[in-house]
Amino acid sequence: MTETSSPTTVSTLAGPSLAEFEAARLIVSRVAEVTPMESSRYLADLLGAPVHLKCENLQRTGSYKIRGAFNRLSKLTDEEKSHGVVAASAGNHAQGVAFAARELGITATIFMPIGVALPKLQATRAYGADVILRGHTVTEPLLAAAEYARETGAILIPPFDHADVVAGQGTLGLEILDQVPDLDTVIVPIGGGGLISGVASALKQRAALAGRSIRIIGVQAANAAAYPPSLEAGEATAIVIGPTIADGIAVAKPGLLNFEIVRACVDEVVTVSEDDTARALLVLLERAKQVVEPAGAVAVAAILAGKITPSTTGGSTVAILSGGNIDPLLMQRVISHGLAASGRYLTLRIMLPDRPGQLARISELLAEATANVIEVLHTRHGVGLQISEVELDISVETRGPDHRQHVVDTLRAAGYDPHFD
């Protein structure tokens, strides 16, 4: 957990003013939906305070990004619009810019990495953008987009580090306050900082006028958390990103404007693990019936991981579900990972004597423990096996950590030595 510095007064706050947020709200309302605010009894029981889910995963284009993109493109002059716009993204920003450009009659060119998720690629093209594939990470498309802008005069639309983008994203904060008047805490996913800087600034300014306080908590994936070291250093600092399923918030360095706003307006920043995020996706599917991408689920992951302390005022907490553009193949893998992390899926490796009846005996024991077998691999060719041994890899469904331990104990009581991760 990283606490930010003392809040800056509204009069000295960097970025858009409250009037600019209100003006952006009128512009964004032309295309953005007022997305649902769903209460969650399950998360409220865990936190000990009312919890609501702000469902930007149900927004047009599948994420909040349409807000900032449309506001930025709406501010372009006719001369700038005539040159077209260019952006680089692996997903949500690309779709937001492509959609906004189509609505405003502007030509859009989007650079995306090779291997981008097929649904995101297809959606971006369907919105009318010219998509060019470059490189295998987001870095290469970003460089290509900047070069394209220099060569053609197209206007480069940044994903987060621009006041118009921040103002557009901040409209979400104003919407949240309208829907939850007793708002006490907002939990926001953080990548480069566009969403949290807009939401935090808009809410802090609105709260100051009303003589009240609203707590803002940011959440990053632990393997892509640039804000904690940046806040400690007092300046935006680049990090090396590790592997993470939350690719939508995997940003190596905070935006400069975004960092200044976060440092002034955000109360703390916490991180969540890959397992935390996978569990959150599973909870959202099962409990809230919401399809959310990993980056969009980290606010809920923070609640599940115990990273959020309940308010002492009794007010409501809102977790922003920032996007729902998840590749079905990734969803399949994440659900499997989430089941394992939640004690609902167990893979065992057992060394057995190579004689008849051993597989049947294991099946009997698993049946006694009421574990349902879903996959079996029986081999004599495992590394380290004795000539008289076979290796059994067996996957079973379990009903949580207690049942998982019961299955293991049953096998051990019968003289077997099961190994598992």
C-alpha cells in the first residue's frame, strides 16, 4: 500500500477545473451511456460496508475509454480534423478513438501490436479505423504512431496524458456521485492514470464545494505497478513490466499530468496479484453476472484480497469495472486459473506402483471424498520415475479450500503421497 502526499487545495490543482469536467460531461453525453450501478451484497458482507459496482464494462465500445477519446476529438479544430487522427493501443483506447472518429467524421489510423486479441482487432476495424499492425508489444505501435503523426500531420491522440482526455474520463466520477449520493470511497484501476486522475480530480473538487470528503483508492497489478515507486520517488518513474493478465493497465510509466493529479488527489494506491485478479473475475461472473476483463476487475480484486479498509462513516464504496473486452480464449484460461486459486480445481501428481488396480483404487478414494474427476494422465515416462512406478496426473473439481484439503488428506490416509501446486 502506498499513501500519497497531503491533498492539494482545489485552487492549485493541476489539470481540468470542475467547470471543464462539467463541460466535458455535456460533450461526452452525446455518445456515452449512463452505465448501471449495481449493488453487491457479497462484497458488502466482505467489506463491512455497502458496495456498488460501476459497470463501465457495459459502456459503448466495452470500456470507459470512449469518454476521453470523444472529448479530445471534439476539441480539435476543423483544420486539425482534416488531417485525421492516429493512436496506438492493444485494445480499449483503439476502440474508443475509432468509435469517436467515426461519430465525428474524422479519418482514424490505429497502430496495434501483432497478435492483438482478435475481437479487439475486429471491433476497431468495424468502427471504421485503418488498422496497421506493428511489433509485438505496445511500445512499437506507440513509436510508429508518433512517426506517422510527424510524417502526415495527423493528430496523435494519447491514451491518458492529456487534459482533454482526463476531463473526459472524469465525467465518470460525476456520474458516480449522481448515482450514489452517500459516496464515501471509490476504487479505481490504474494504468497510465487517465481514469483515476479524472475521477479523483472531479470528485475531490465537487466534494470540496459541498464541504465533504471522498476517499479515492487506486489499484494496480503487482507485476505492472509504476505508481508506488513513482509516488515514493516524487516523480513519474519507469519500471520493467512483468507478465500480467491485466494487460489493459500494464503501463511502464505514469503520465506526467496524471501523476501530478494522482499525487494531489488520490489517498492511497494498492496492488493485487494475478491470483487476486483471477478470483475477482470468477466472483464477478458467478455473483454479479458481469463479464469483465482482467484490468477492469482489479478494484474488486482489492476488496477480495483485503486491501481495502471499510469507511468509518458508513458511506458507500464504489468499485469501477473499467472494461469488459476480454478475449474468449483468455477468459477460458483465466476462469480455470480463478477456479484453482479459489480452491475449486485441483491437479494432483501421484507416483503409483506399476500394477493392476492402482488407478481404480485412486478413483475409489476420490469418490469417497466426493471429488469429481475431470482429467487423467497415466504415464510410465515421467522424469525421476523408478522402473516399477507410473505417474498419475489427475485433475478434480473441489468445493473450496476445505474440501480440497479433505481430498488430499483422504489420499494420504490411504498411503499415497499426492503432490500439487
